[in-house]
Amino acid sequence: MAEIKTYVGLLEKLSSTKELRYSSRVVRQINVVRKKLTVPVLKEFVESQYPNDSPQKQELLSFLNKAASVVMSDEPAPAATPTEERKEKTSIVPEVDIYLSLLVLLLLLDKKLYHEACTLSTSLVDRLNDLNRPTLFALAAKVYFYYSRSFELTGQLAEIRPKLHALLRTSTLRHDYEGRATVMNLLLRNYLEYNLFEQADKLVSKTPLSESNCSSNQFARYLYYQGRIKSIQLAYSEAYDCLLTSIRKAPQKAALGFRVTVTKLLCIVQLLMGEIPERNVFSQPGLKSHLKPYLQLTQTVRTGDLSAFQTVANNFAELFVKDKNHNLIQRLRTNVIKTGLRKINLSYSKISLKDVCAKLHLDSVEDAEFIVAKAIHDGVIDATVDHENGHLISKGITDVYSTNEPLNDYHKRVTFCLNLHNEAVKAMWFPPNANRINPESEEARRERQKQEQEIADHLSKTDDDDEF
């Protein structure tokens, strides 16, 4: 109760002084307060902060009564607090109103009252639409997130899509950059939940998100969604860059679930690009147990064993479907076959297509012949096919340094270093929001002009004295 009372006092200061640092402090501590929330504590604050005739007070008390009815019997009773004589409130500042309503919403989510949470979050969003106050922007972003989360938990995520589009337009017009970034990510999550990748790609192309106008966490989430869209569209290089930047911008000691999700997708994209992830990726603290299936998958792709790949894909099919990576993993079958063909090409100067079919565990010799011909056409292996006798004849092994492969790898590394240097220089030259001018008030402008005029008069008199 003491913590909430402190934050309520900060929000009252925020309403009077318009100092946005107070709202940042309150928002940062919401998750800490959430772990300690109880129904009696929130009832105490709702009773003391709202006027008796306030409709919001009756609404919040009704939700708290429903939450009290589902409290487990083994939950410890809250410690008794001394009652203080309080004066009846005649009004409540909007910042405190939104904050206390948000705490009640979090309590409903924790008690798994999802339908009540949907009702309260919808009411909160409607109230925020009527309040165009910059002091509410930080709290509004939190409300938007839990508004979408409550509908997601009830399986009604598609119903709020038009509302999210309206919120995106409103936050853009009000220059609410944090709210815009939050709603943008919620829309992308909404589209990807229903596999609407084309609509999500159009949204990203029409309304791109700038790193300078949002927090690092929101931008990392935006890059993850963009990387997933690019991976589905076969743009693996762009997807790899987005996912790598996303995992670098994410918190390194928190957000474990987010880092696990991004790392899983990053490993699959690397495999689809023909690269093998490093072993230390799968042994990171906290991620090791979650990445075991993907480590086995990587090992099968590296060895080119198609039967082992199918075994791993079947054993962990439910996990891959849950991670929404099953379709991408099915594309890895071609990479496994290519790896196996490369090994056969290096090991044998001449081998029958029947043996190739047996080694790669293909369905028939005809399939093996077609696959080998396609690999030769694509430049995967350097060999020829003797169709009459049914043999694969490998050509001589060429020196890798006589090809363009070392040049391409070196060019890729140099390009990465140059891009990193250019971004660092650009960040130092053009700090965030440098193009936005902070307009001064009319009174401050008059005071500044008055001081400049006094200085000019003083200098002119000094010049006249010197002349005489």
C-alpha cells in the first residue's frame, strides 16, 4: 500500500507539473507492484481515491468483488492496516484513474477472469481516446498491450483488429511515439497469429517504425516480427539481419521467453541459408534446455542424414507446430539432401544412382536421378550423370581458393563492419529527435527578446562612450 501511495503521489505531481519523468518511473515499477497486488489493497485505494458518485468507482468495485470470489482459500490473509480518516474526494486526476484501473486489470488477468478483463480494458481504451494528454502516453501504451492480451487469452484476437488500426491512426496524429510502436507490434502479432503474412508485410511497408521514435524493447519486438515475415517470403538474408539485430537489442538478463523464440527462428533461418549455427548458441545459460530439439535438428542437417532428419521432425512435431516453425523446418529437407550429395560427391568419383538413393534414403531411383540433375544444374555439386548406365560421375576437386567463395565471405564481413561504423557515426551526428524543435512559450520568447534588447542598448551606449 505504501508503494502504490507513492506512485499515486507521483502521478498527481505529473498532472500538475507535466514532468514526464514521473510517468516513466511509475511505468517501470508496474511489474513489481503487480506481484504484490491483492483485492483488499486495491479496494482501499479505489474507495479512497474516487468520488462516491463516480461511475468508474462502481465499475472497479464490481470487478474487484468478482476477483475476491475466486481467491483461493489457502491464500494468506492480508495484514491488517490501520484505517485513516480520509476526506471525501470530489474529483480524481486522469493519470491516477488510468493507473488504478490498470492495476485492477492486471489483477483480473492474474485471477484468470479474462472476459471481465476484456470488458475493463475496452472501457479503458475508450476513455483514453477521449483524453489527449501527453502525460498519459506511457500508461496508454501499457493499456493497449494488456487490451490485446486479454482478447488473445479469450481467443477473440481478430475482433479487435479494426480497433487497433484506429488506435494506430490516433497515436500517430497525437505524436504518441511509444503508443504507436506498441500498437504497431500488436497489429503485427495479430496478423501473424492468423498467418496473414501478406497483410503484415503491407503494414510494415506502409508504416515503417523508426528506432529513434520508440524504446529498444519495442524495436526489438518489431524486428522479430519483420524477420518472421521475411523468412516466410524466402528472403532469408534480410530475415537473418533482422533477427540478429533483434536479439542484440533485447535485454540480455531478462525477457528469457523472447530470446528463446528469436534464437529458435534464427537457427532455422541460418540452416535455410546453408550455414550451420555455432555450438555455443545452443549452450547459452537459460536457453540450453529449450534449444535441445533444435540442436538435434542442426546435427541432422550438418551430417546430411535424411532419415535422422525425418525422425527428429516427427518426434518434435508438436513442439515445432507450437513454435510456428514447422513449415520452415519442412523446407530444410532440400538442404539435408544437398548436404548428403556434397558428401557423396567428395567421397566417390563414380557411384550408381541406386546407391545414391540408398544413402540418401530417397523413395526411388528416378527421384534420385531428378534430384541429382537439379543439384548439378544449380551448381551444388560438380559432376555429370550417365543416364544409360545409371551412374553419378564426380569431377576433380577444385581448390576452394581458386573460386569466388573466399572473396564473397570476405566481402560479407567487410560490409557488416562498414555498416556498423556508418550507423555509429550517424548516431553521433544526428541524435534522436534532433529534428524536432521544442517550441518555447510566448512569455519565454518575450522575456528572451527583452533581455537581448537590453544587452543591445547597453552595448550601443558603451560604443558611444568610447567614441566620445
